[in-house]
Amino acid sequence: MTVFLVDDEASVRKAVGRLLRSEGFEVAPFGSSEEFLNAHDPDAPGCLLLDMSMPGLDGLGLQKALTERGSVLPIIFLTGRADVPMCAQAMKRGAADFLTKPVNDMELIASIRRALEQDRIARKGREHFDEIHRRIATLTPREHEVLDHIVTGQLNKQIAADLGIVEKTIKVHRGRVMEKMRVTSVAELVRLVDEAKS
């Protein structure tokens, strides 16, 4: 996991980068928001350590741009002055933390560890979500229909009546749905479908 460091001050990038590397973190420094946006891979795990006030696109502007791109990279803001309205806006938009320069080393490291853990958990959740959707995508249109009826608690004969096909065929479809979804019980199937919707 990488700590992406965006700050227009070279001295800050150097000092913070040295500190983080000494703690075993992988660091990718950038001198501007634009430079970071051009190089950033949204699939790269990590967190963003972001200066609030910079020429061009400032910290809040970069946060907004990342949100518009669908990024969920945790952001820790660094600011030279404690600006309460700015802090409130950043937190409302989902910032992981907001620290004032000069930042306490141990506080910064603890904040980065929390942000990296937040990213790890979020990525694991997204992988699980994507896997459920991949399984659902393997179902035929008829299997989709049967799935929709199963999760509402209908029995095979009720599904057969609703779809106008024989119960024996429903049993076959039901078996294929369970197999493709990799579940052994209706309860497990319902849980996966619920997770796919959340």
C-alpha cells in the first residue's frame, strides 16, 4: 500500500517522505494536485496525504475531483492553519482525518495506519461485492426469474405457477441457480442477493 503525498512545498515532501519511509511506508510524492491526478491509478491501494492550500487545484478541489471519478481513497488533510469551515467541509465529504502543520510525527503515523486499514477493509468489501455480481452475471434470463422468486420465499410449485412452466423444470433451474451462486441454502442465497443490492 502506498502513501500518496501531495504538497506544493518540496521541503515538506522531503521531510514527511523521509519520516514515512523510516516507518516502512511506500511513499509517492507529488508537487501538485494536477500532477497526482494525471499519474493516479484508481486501483492502487493506499491513502492520500494532502495539503489543503496549494496553487491551482487545492486540497478540497482534488478531493472533489477524486469523488467525481468514483475514488474511495482515504484522504488525510494537512493544513498550515486550522480552518474550521474547511475542515468541516473536508470531513463532510469523507476525509479520513484533518491534521494541522507542523504535525506531530506519531499522530501522523497513527492517522496513516488507520487510513490504510480503512482502505484495506473497503477494498475487501468491494472485491466481495464484485464477486457476487460476477456470479449473478452467469445466470440465464430464466434463472434470474427463478432467483427473484426464490428470494421472496416462494416454493417450487408457486414459482412454476407464476412462470407458467412445470415444477420439475423449476427444480432444475433452482439447482443451477444454487450451483452458479455457490450456495448450499436458500438463507445463504438471500444473504448474497441482499449484499449485492447494498
